[in-house]
Amino acid sequence: MAKKPNTAFVCNDCGADYRKWQGQCGECGAWNTLSEVRLGAVANTGSRRSVGFAGAADGSVKTLKDIALDEVPRIATGTRELDLVLGGGLVPGSCILIGGEPGAGKSTLLLQTLCELARSRPTLYVTGEESPQQVAMRAQRLGLPTDQVQIMAETSVETVCATAQAMKPSILVVDSIQVMNLEDITSAPGSVSQVRESAAMLVRFAKQSNTVLLLVGHVTKDGSLAGPKVLEHMIDCSLMLEGSQDSHFRTLRSHKNRFGAVNELGVFAMTEKGLREVANPSAIFLQRGEEVSSGSAVMVIWEGTRPLLVELQALVDDSHLGNPRRVTVGLDHNRLAMLLAVLHRHGGLMVGDQDVFVNVVGGVKVVETSADLALLLAVISSFRNRPIPRDWVIFGEVGLAGEIRPVPNGQERLREAAKHGFKRAIVPAANAPRQGIPGMEVVPVKKVADAIAAVDQ
């Protein structure tokens, strides 16, 4: 009797594996995410020594002091925003995964970057979802130089690695990892086993040949990267290109970066000539009308290594329902409910019977706590129908006891606001500068009541 091949069931969300199928993953709690994977399906792709990273299987043991620390030169992409998110440029031998919604501009961004880099170094563009004619038509429409870019249409990982081994490109783009497949794995392209093993083989090739590998990844319905969670652990850098369909602005955010800062943000504008970098993102997000209405406040958030000025809007209205609505766009819904409770307890303002709607203008997602104070003052402004002056800027974290806590990089935030013409800033007392900011009045506050009093002046 033929021996049954060994199989395992892997969770698509967290990468946990089980011997038998079950409805719920015991590690992450997700339902119906286990997929069958064949074990040992790529055993004939090479010995363990041949598939290891360069220098990882020589058996030598060294101390950290003996390892050479020669700085690896970075490769500039020609796009300042992309270099900022990457931490200064491309690192030879690194593996970068770029994800995003369909139509966000992933292929366009990589095609622009590759056409620019092809002028000075060999490159290879592997397309698995489009034909070479379609890629050439896009490059012609965008007005890109195409005389040096090498392209091939292939979905076999073995063929891609063999071709790249012969051509020896410095930059290798694979669009996309979900359509790549290995001949020794019987499952369909896009399955857990195909994505995991295909990415592993491409990453091994990039490390051994010191090639920059750029992978395009799809996203699921909830916006996370599709495929097994182990895919994010294999790569060196994970980028997410975000943007709404009704806006021509795109944000490129770094979620993982072994060679730079995490949560860096690059801003691009989608034009008829492709993605163009936005040199001053704060000016884009601060495009306000001539007359400022109530409920609008400008805050300074910190994205990676730079400050960013963003407008926050709040609308407080009478609720006609038994359970008032709390709606947030770009902010945490639970944090809004907590801050409204703090406002009632320590600010003396009751909005429990009101519908509260909060929106961050420009589609920016704010994850840090420096927006707390601006959110509270915007709610108060809308509730009282008293606009906040357009030359005011606000930031600070609000605690449950009603205290205003300091936030990191307060000096840099104030300088960025002063550069854009803001005359007054309401900030935590611990963030108040000792020397002051030229042309700006800084109002330090310690309690929520102090902030409300500063607005009423």
C-alpha cells in the first residue's frame, strides 16, 4: 500500500500548523482559516546546504567583534518619498513586499522605480498577471524610458530563478507573489503552500546573489496582506500602499523594516503620468476653506521621522435614536468613547445624548495618542457652535484622570506648525519649550479644564 503523503493544516492568518483540520485556529482564534499543506513537497529543490543563505551553512562560529561592519551602500530609487519610507534606499540582498488594494498603484510605482534604476544597473521585471504588451503600454502612457528595462512573463519560480541567475540583475521585481508556483507542489497558485514555498525560494536566491527583491502582494477584504503570516517574517521590509478610490492621493507606509524606521509615511499623488511624490504633505492635508466652521481643529501627528499637520473635524448633533451613534473615520472608535467619558467627568460637558461623528481629513489614519486633545476641543467646538481660529494648532494625550500628558518630539511638532504660519499652540505643559518658538504663542495646559479655558479666551 502506498504511503500517504504527510500533510499539515496551516492557518492563513497567523501561520500556526495542526495535524488535523479544525474549524477554529487555537492560536489567533480565527474561523475557517486552516488550509492543507503538503510536507516535504520541495525536498528535491536542493540539499539543506545549497538552499541556505550565503555564509549561513559554512559551519564557522564567530564573535560579534570579529564580524566586519562595513556599511552596505544603499541604492537610491530616485524618489525621495520612497527612499524615506525604505530608510534611505534599497539595500542589496534585501527582500521588500509591497501590498495594497487593487488599483492603488503598486505596479505603477515599481515600474517607475525600475525604469529609473535601469539607467545605471541591470534590472529584471517579472510579470505574472499582465502580458509584456500591457506593461509596455503602461510605460509608454506614463512616458517612462523603456530602452534598458528587461521584462519576462513567467509564473514558474524555478524558471525565474534560473533566468535571474544567468542575467544577474541588481533589482528583481516579481508581480505578484500570489501567481507564482513551484512545479513540485500540487496545490493551485495562491494557496498557502505555493505562496510560502515560492517566497522562500525567491528570498533564498536574493540572499545568495545579493539581489534586491521586490514582491507585489495582494490584500484580503480586511486590508491585510494575503497569504500565510510567515510570509511577513521571511521578508526584510513590508510596505503598504493605501488610498481611497475618491482621492488621487496615496500614502506609502512601512509596517516592518529591518534597515530603517517603522511607520514611516510617504505621500504620493496619482496623476496621468503616474505617481508623483508630494514634497509638502502638510500643505495638502491643510487645504481648508476661507471660512472655518465649528468642529474643525488642526493637530500635529508624528509619522515615522517627521511631523505632519492634519485637520480633524467633529460633528455633534441631537440624536433621534435610543442609542446615540459614535462614528469615527481615521481614528480608533473605542478611544473616542473613552475621551467622551473623560470630557463628561473632568470637563463638565455632557454629550451622552448626542450623535458624535469624527473624521480625519485626507484619509489619514491616526494611531498615536497625540490627537486626543485636538479631538476633545473639536467636539466642544461643534457642540457649542464656536469655531476654533484657523491659526491655532493643538496636540496632546489625555489621561483618564483628566490630565494632559506630554507626547514625543514636541519641539519638532511646534516648529513644523510655525513653519506653516500657525500663531498659537495648545500643548501639554511638559512639551512647552523653554526658549519659545519665534512667531508663535505656546499655551501650556495640565488639565482638560485648562484646555477648555484656553479655548474660551
